[in-house]
Amino acid sequence: MKQQKIIPKQKHIRAVGIEFEGAWSKYKNAETGLPAHPEGNEKAVIKRLKQPLNLKYDGSVSIPDNRATWKGEIASKPLQIRHIESWINKAVPDLANSTCGIHVHVSVKHINSYIKLATPKYYNYYIKKMGKWGNKMGLPKNHLFWERLNGKNTYCKAEFRAEDQMHVEGRGGDRYTHINYCYGLWNTMEFRLLPAFHTNPENKPNWKNFTSPPDINLIKSAIFETLRTVENYLENETEHLQDTWEEKTEVEMTNSK
């Protein structure tokens, strides 16, 4: 698989939040110094002093591996795009499998930008661009990315439900779509498409039958590509609206003469 990592310019995005599902081997019980409870107990976990991380239990994560001392989710604080790579380097899971995924929360600077993104036009643009990204990266056809892109994952359905999601102030099953427009809860849109990108060094035909370390370069590239779709779409839409307004104004002024 190819590697691509080009950090997009931040113009329309206000901040980004990232959630990693997986397993880690470095967190220990605060009282005993022994590995934390394997099913995740955030009250018993030591947080590193230099980079405190928000650890949460996640019942959907199932990793039957005794190397894992913490299984669940780690969430970032709101990040600027230039800080994402360093956060990923510190927080990326040690192990992952098909029960894990990556969620990317994006907030934008203006409500008008959010409205432009909460449309079937952007949703289709996003799916098309991510499909092209997957092909460019050389992801094999049996990769979990394609399963999720095609909506064959319970937590990542190929449905556009912005109107049903935007005004919901709590959590619910309606959020399990490629994009969860959770404006009422977090003032963000949540991208749920990405798998955990665990590696397959033995080229096993079924990616669901094993646990392995994730590919950090693919993770970075996928997250940056996600953000690029937001920035590029809003930039092009802004230019299109400006051109349309200028053409309309020019016609009106010509007619008034």
C-alpha cells in the first residue's frame, strides 16, 4: 500500500477532535502499578503527565489479546490541524482489529459553512473523494475501508440523515452513519467512515479474524484527506457563490442601464 501525507491548509475549519478505538499496553493501575483492568476502567488508569489523554470505556471494542492493558477509546481535545500529527504519534493504539474505528469531529468557523456541509451534495463529494483516496493508497478490495465505505458496517451506514441528526441533543442510534451531523450535541460533524487500519502482514483474506498494530501512516493520511474534503469543498463552494453573485449583479446592472 502506498503512503501519502499532505497536511491541508486550515481556513474554514475551527478545530478537530479525534477518537481512536483500540487497545494500549502502556496504561497501568494507579494504585497497584499493575496493568489496568483489561475491559477498561478509566478511574484506575494513570494518565501520562506530559500528554494527558482522555480514556473511555467502549463496549463495542473487543480485543481478545493479553498484551492489551487498556481496551476502549482515547479522545483528543480540540486540535488545530498543525497539531494533529504529534497527537497521533502519542495516542495511536498499540493494537486494533475490525471492532475498532476512528472518528473525526470537525467544527467550522461559520454556521453557513456547516449548512453547506450538511447537504447531499457534500456527502456525495466526500464519499467520492474518499473512494479515490482508497484507490490511490492501494487498499486491497477486502480491506475493511471498502466495507465501511459501502455501508456494510452497523456503526457506519451509507445513509445521509443530516436533518434527523442536527438538532438531537443526546446520543442515539441515528448517529451510526458515514457522517453524523451532531451539531445539537457537540457543534461538530462526526466522520465515522475510517477503520482502525490494523495491518495485515500475512495477507490474510479476512481482516476480521485477527488483531495487529495499526498503520500509523495510513491513519494520518486518511484523517488529513477527510479534513481536505471539508476545506476544498468549502473553498470551491465559496468561490462558486461569489462568481454567481458577481454574474447576477453584472446582469442586473446591465439591465438597469
